[in-house]
Amino acid sequence: MTTRRFFLAGLLAASAAPNLSWAAAGDPAYIAAAKTPDGGFALFGLDPEGATLFQLPLPARGHAGAGHPTRAEAVAFARRPGHFALVIDCVGGAVIRTLTPPEGRQFNGHGVYVENGARLLTVEQMADSSAGVIGIWDVEAGYLRVGEFSTHGIGPHDLRLMADERTLVAANGGIATDPSDRAKLNIDTMRPNLSYFDLDGRLLETVELEPELWQNSIRHLALGPDGQVGFAMQWEGAPDAATPLLGLHRRGEAPVLASAPLADELAMKGYAGSIAFSGDGSEIAISSPRGGRLHRFAPDGRFLGAVSRADVCGLAAHPAGYLASDGLGGLIAVGAQGARPLGRQDCAWDNHIVSLRS
């Protein structure tokens, strides 16, 4: 169990910690949060085949994370609504900084480094209105908070830096929530969107779905090799609807919604928990822990096939296609030929696998 002494020791050691590269941490390909057998929580570093390179304790359940582009530092974000983000030295295990959102804010589980690691951007929302905010932290100044700007939407969740390294895209889920218990307050009036903005927060483009799909919350994002954005959705409307759960978008165009055959779509139970492009960028997949399904699609939205896997959720690009994780500790490689088991850890993987390699 992580103790207060552990955190204080990490903070005291931070100023002396060298800026070691990821090679010093075993050159991990991925980081992922999980629940451990003793009821605690940890951040894992994994090699390309899913073997554990490091395991570092977290004070509570983690969600997603972000890896510094050059040095062995990772930010582990608390599960939404969260009030901590830990900057961890992945070589020595020390907590370099504990980030806390401003009063009346919460972290929403995701963030990204920009400007070659000089700044960290965190996805947040205001507790009283659920309006989205991007927090700006100066990494070289010891993760000092230096500003913020709007996500131009309600209930933001994911954030990605596009290949030009100047444009951000945010998934505004559209759901206003009670900060104390996550109760959803506006299902009948929700209005999700994709918002594109520059690094200073200037809005460049907003994309919305048709009104009949405004209850399809836009939650998670993936970036293709040619600028295409994939977005995974979670349906908040009538439970018997077979709405598409994958969207595809290119700047300046209308979004394309990708559907599976009816029986496959219904099997997803209206919920896509994670999304990733394949390792070669030739296809994209979404996962549903509720349905125990992984669906593969071509970049034009054509359905390519499904894989059944109990409680599957985490997804990331892999040389074979995708790396996927489940809540039973399993890791599998998924490609056009199906699924191949890589191993099983003594843990329950959380929702996401974060790739550390572009």
C-alpha cells in the first residue's frame, strides 16, 4: 500500500532525479494502470509483447496516462472525476510531483505532453457546470500550472496532439455530471462534439453529430497516420438502439460513422471503451468491456471483423495489429488473422493502454 512517507520521499528526491531516457527504464512500449491482487493500484510499464518492465504503486484507481517524449517520466491520471495526477520517475519509482486541479475543478483521466515535453496539458472540467478546460503545466518549471483554456464543450474526456504538433483535438462527451457521484444530469439535452484548437487554445473547428445522435457521447480518440481522427462513442439513449460507436473524421469534412452488422452492433451494448489504429495504420478498432467484443474497421468505415474477449477494453497499436487488455489480467495481440495470447498478469487492467512510441 502506498503511504504518505512514500510520496514525501518522492517529492524530496525529485530535485535530485536525473533526466534519464526511457532506455534506463527498459525502453517500455506501453504504460497501463491496473488493480493489484492486494486491492491496491499500480502503473505498469510493458514491452512490445506485454511483459512487465516496471510496476509502480498508485494511491487510488488510475485511468489513462501520458509518457514524456524523451525522458522516463509518466503522468498517471486518476479515474474521472479525479483530483490527482502523479508525475512518476519510471526508473527509480519516485513521485516527482503530485498535480492537483484548481479549486472547483476535476481531472478527467487524460492528458498529453506538447512542445517536445516542455508543457503538459490536462483534461479538466468545472465541477459546477461541467464546462471543459485544458490545464497548462510548465514541465521545466517543475510542473507549475501556468494557464488554461476552454475545450469548447461539456464533459471533455480525451485529448490528442496531431502529427503537425501544433493542433489539438478534444473529445467533448457532452454529459454534465454531479462531481460527487458522477450522476448524469443532462441526458435529454446533451450535445457532444469534437473540437480542434491550436496550442494557445484558439478554436479552429468544431464537429457535431446529427441531432438524432446527440446522445452518443464522444469519449476517446485515436490518430491515423494521414491526419484522420477516430473517435469512440458511448450511447446514452434508448438501450435497444444499435447506434454506431465509431466515428472517423478529417479536418474540413463531415464525420463518417462506422457500423457493424446489426447482431455485432447490438453485442457491443452501446459502449466503446477504447480505440486505436493498428500498428501499420491500415485499420482501426474499438473495444467494449460490457459486450466482451473488439471490432475492426477499415479507415473508410467498412466493418472488417470481431473478436470476442471477456471484459476487453485497453487498446494500442502493436506490430501485429493491436495490443488489447482485459479486466482479468490478459494481454492479447489482435490482427487480421485473429487473436494471439501474449500472457496474463496478476492484475485487473484498467480501461486504457498508452503507447509510448509514435
